[in-house]
Amino acid sequence: MDLLDTLTAKGLRGEVPTREEALAVLATTDDELLDVVAAAGKVRRRWFGRRVKLNYLVNLKSGLCPEDCNYCSQRLGSKAEILKYTWLKPDQAAEAARAGVAGGAKRVCLVASGRGPTDRDIDRVTDTMAAIQEADPEVEICVCLGLLSDNQAERLKAAGADAYNHNLNTSEKTYGDITTTHTYADRVDTVKKAHGAGLSACSGLIAGMGESDEDLVDVVFALRELGSDSVPVNFLIPFEGTPLAKEWNLTPQRCLRILAMVRFVNPDTEVRIAGGREVHLRSMQPLGLHLANSIFLGDYLTSEGQAGQTDLDMIKDAGFEVEGAGEATLPRHRADVAAASSAASACGTAASACGSGGGCGPCGGHAHAPASEDTAASAAEDADASDGELRSDLVKVRLRGAGTELAPNA
Ligand code: SF4
């Protein structure tokens, strides 16, 4: 297939495909799926070998958010029966983080619901990072607290944070359909603030909200242009009690096509399969490892993942290996760019045009017209595969780990 040969050759050189080529990946058929995975898998192995980076989520503050992101179980007015609690104490968060690190996680992701942190919240997270790093000085820490105000990113960097997550989630033109309390531009601004402060930028998307192929391609190219070092790909978890509870329009095949497209557009960037992995890829999860080089271990913010040991067994059975604490995640040329950004920030140089988004959750959206007949055929195929099928039995609310008396899943 000429398309796949072209994309593989570009990916091996670290080149980004055209928008049309990215759309064509999403329009491939199920008969072509294994060829697509094989082609993108070559690109993945070129830059990341067979390593899988494990990340561990600690939800510092759960639910009760004043924002109205339609995809989020913690949103304003959510009826989802999730855990709701205010800030964990530093020792409680450190205990949860230790479980993740003991399970093999290289990075701990500290997340709090809300529009954005107050300066007092930055103090709390500073204390929490100190408690975590006291127990394990090697662990990478990514912080996700929503929209940042001036100087907050610099304070997090000075306190020892390695990265900041803020997801763009979907395309600029669709953003207003999923959230009204803040804008796409607000999100881009926070990604730039984080990157400008020398934090590694983690910013990704949520698929399955009813968006078009063009929306997906738009947001993935936007993330590349922002210079996101890590791109989490969430697949919408349609929680009962949220506006997108009925958006069950993903199939495992569609998820794999999306991951392949993200890999081709971000050949040398960390691509992470994030929320919704178990819910939507199901028994096809191991194929996703041929595309992404990073996953979350164990549970998510408000929902349960599969057992941490099952994650580890899957990685081993599929012929991959867990990335060690001493191994660099990004290829050397990408790591150098990140270091240069950090150095520029440290010496007071104005922030570059880079940055990545971060965010606190997965999304939902509205249907848009497919771009072409091919895309329409692909969309119809995907729709047929899940026609009217509600699988809320696959969504299990997290009732263990952080914020509970029960041991974390790691
Ligand atoms: S995604 Fe974040 S900002 Fe949006 S409702 Fe959820 S917790 Fe609040």
C-alpha cells in the first residue's frame, strides 16, 4: 500500500505526514488494519524500541469541579457516582504514589479537579512533591491542575515538577461544543506557560465524543505544532450521569487507527494510551502497544483500570519491556530540544512557540459531517460495529486507592 510505505518512510526519518495522509489513515478499512499497525509499529520501534513507559495517576482532589466539560465525571452537575474528596494530604498522596512506583511506574501524575490552582494550591502540591521525592528521588512528576496563572508554572518547576499536563482534547472549532466555561485558547495558553517555564509539556486528546476525522487530525497537528513531548490519547469513557453517557461510538479497530495516525504525526513523541484503554480496546490492547510507547498503570482518576499485574503481564506477553528509571524516554534529538527550552527559560529568555496541553480528563463531542466518501465509509463501518450497543457495564467507578481506605491498584 503506497500510503503506508510513504508514511513509514517519513516516520523513520522523523518527518510529519500531510494532513491528507493522516486523514487517509483514519479512512482505512478493517481489512487493512494489521498493515496499518505494522507500518506505524516500525515507526514506534525506530524511536522507542520495545520500551513501554508506565505512568501512575494520583487524584489529589476528586469531583466537585465548577467547570462544565461534557466528557468529565467530575464536572459541574455530574450525577456520576464517583469518589468526591478535597485535597489529599502530602503523606496520603505519597503513599499512593509509592504503590505506583513499586508497581513499575516511572512517572507519577498528580491531578486535581478544578478550573485552576490558587497559589495556596501550588503550596500544597509543592509539599506533596517533596513527600514523594523524599521517598523516591528518581521518580518523574507530572502535575495537572488546570489553567495556570502567571508564575505558577515557574513555581512548580522550581519545586521539582518535571512536566505539566493540560490536554487540548479536541479541535479548536469543536471545543465550544464540549465546554463553555473556558476556551481552547485558554488551554493553549496554559500549555505555553508550562513549556515556557521549562516543564516538559504533556498534552493530548480525547476521541469518541462524536468528533469528525478532521477534528481528530486538527487536534493532533495542533499538538505537534505546540511541541508536546507527550501525547496522551484518551478514549471517551461515557460515564452514566454525564452529558456524553450515550456516546458509545468507538470500536477497537477505530481506536487502533487513531493511535496509528497519532504515531505517524508524532513519530518521535511519547504517545500514551490513556483513559478508556480497557473500555474500548478491550482484547485488542496488546496491538496498541505496537503504536504507543506509554500507558497508565492500574486505575484512572475516577474509573478502575485492569489490575496492575495484568498490565505488566500484557506488556511481557506482547514482547515489550517496561522502561526503566534510568532510560531516557524521548529520542536524543527531542530530549535536547526539551533541555534547550528549559535552559532558555532558566536564563530568562522569552518562551518559545512550543508548549503542550494538559488537562484533567477525557471528553465527548458532537457529530460532524465526514470529510470524504472514504472517510464516510470508514465511519459507517465503525458505526455498524457498535450499532446501538451500550456497554456501560464496562465502566467501573474507582472505589479504591487515593481518597479511600483501600489499597491502590498498581
Ligand atoms: S476536565 Fe478538569 S476542568 Fe473539566 S470538568 Fe473535569 S476536572 Fe473540571
